[in-house]
Amino acid sequence: MDYKHELVIPNEDLPFRLFLFEGKDGNYRVPKHWHRSVEIFLVLEGQMEFFINNKRLPLKAADFVIVNSNEIHSIEVPDPNTTIVVQIPVSCFKGYLDEDDYALFTKQSDEDNLNLVQLIVRIYRTYVQKEFAYELKVKSLFMELLYLLVTRFMRAEEDLGNIRHKRHLDKLSNITAYIKNNYNKDISLESLAATFGFSPTYLSRMFKRYASVSYKTYLLDLRTEYGLREMMNTSHSLTEVALNNGFPNGRAFSKAFSKRYGCLPSEYRRMMEGEGDGPRGKQS
């Protein structure tokens, strides 16, 4: 299977992830991937082609698409575009779904769709403008978005085939959620397998098959991602950053960082101080 699991980490100050997707100069492609979070793409300018479970969905300005939990999707951007992306952890819907259910949403009436578009634009503008107490306003608008999704956009499971497919991926989703909550601890392949009742061999094959990456690489990437965030937001030493994010020492952190971002953590810090910018890493 040729699709990968995407790490979805919420913004530092929000319970969800919000960012602007810009298709560069066009001719840009995001390969097949999946994640547990619900994702909404709202095109502001330009156009793109979305593929969900191999179904083609062309999008133009003012169009949006909802990607449900564990749906395989990819993006092709033939022309420059500007798109707001909202990624919502499924935990935000806790209490409104049975434990084993999936958050499944779909487009509704023109009125409901317009309300969703306007709400997402308000969320993004409020977040970008950063006026006094903007965090409270963004969170308030986000709660409105959750309410709108749950009351107007939620749908039932489609068919048995889709249910089986989603539950197949859900095994790995539960494991990756556990890893995200414990990435800074000592979680070996053996201990993780024991926690979920699998053999280490089975768990290793599961990662290779459904995440297209080894367990070791997945864990290192996650630790490095959080290590990068700590570097951006604190003045901690590299050794402190390494130990806080599950690495045994600073050398191990530097090796993983260099492999993922193409430069050493110390070089990244100098880049931050000199230009206020840094490496963006691999797109998935």
C-alpha cells in the first residue's frame, strides 16, 4: 500500500491545527496519506484537485472538502492557490460518538455549507490578526464549528465495506495516538506491542504496511518534531531539549534532527537568530 500516516500536532495555543496551505507556483502534489484527525480544506483562491479513497473532487475558490478520520487522501495543485486547513483531533468529539465510532461528516444544504465556510474564515482571520484576547475568540469560534459539525454535518457509517476498511486502519490509529501521548518516555517496540496485545513482529509489519515507515523512524520523527517545537519556544539547551523529548542524549537528537531537516539543531538556532526562519522538513 502506497500511503503514509501523517503526524498531526495542534498549534501551540489551540486545541486544533490551523494553517494556510499555499500551492506554491502550481504543479505541486501531496501524496496519499491518512490521519486520525478530521480535516477541512477551504479554498480561498485558485483551485486544486482532491482525491479521497481514489474519488476525484475538483475544488475552486469558496469550495471546501471534509476529510474524515482515516480516509486515504491526496492533493494535486495544478495552479497557485491559497487554502485554509483545519485539522481537528477526534478527541474533540468525545461524548458525541460511541467509543468505536468514527467521526463521519459530509456536505449538507447550501445554507449549512455557507455557515461553515464563513465560520472557518472568521476563525482564521481572528487567529492571524491576533488582537487582544484573540485566543479566547478563536476557541469560542472553534466550539461553534464543532457544534455545527456535530449537529448539521455528521452522518452515519456508510456501508460494511467502509466500516471494515476504517477499523483496519484504526488499529494503527490507536497505537499512534498512544505513542503521541508517551513519545518522551521509553517505549520500545516490545513494550508497545505488549501494551496492545500484539507480538513485536506483527506490530513491526503493521507499521511498515500501513504507515509506510518503520516504528523506529516514526517515533524518532515524532520526538524530533516536538524537539523542534521546544527549540522554537524556549531557550533550553540542546541536551535539555533532547532529554525532554525522549532522546537518550544530545548526540542522538542532533543525528535525528539532521536526518529529518538537513541541518544540525545548533545550525537551526543560528538560522532562527539570523533570519527568523528555519527548515520546514519533509512534506507528507
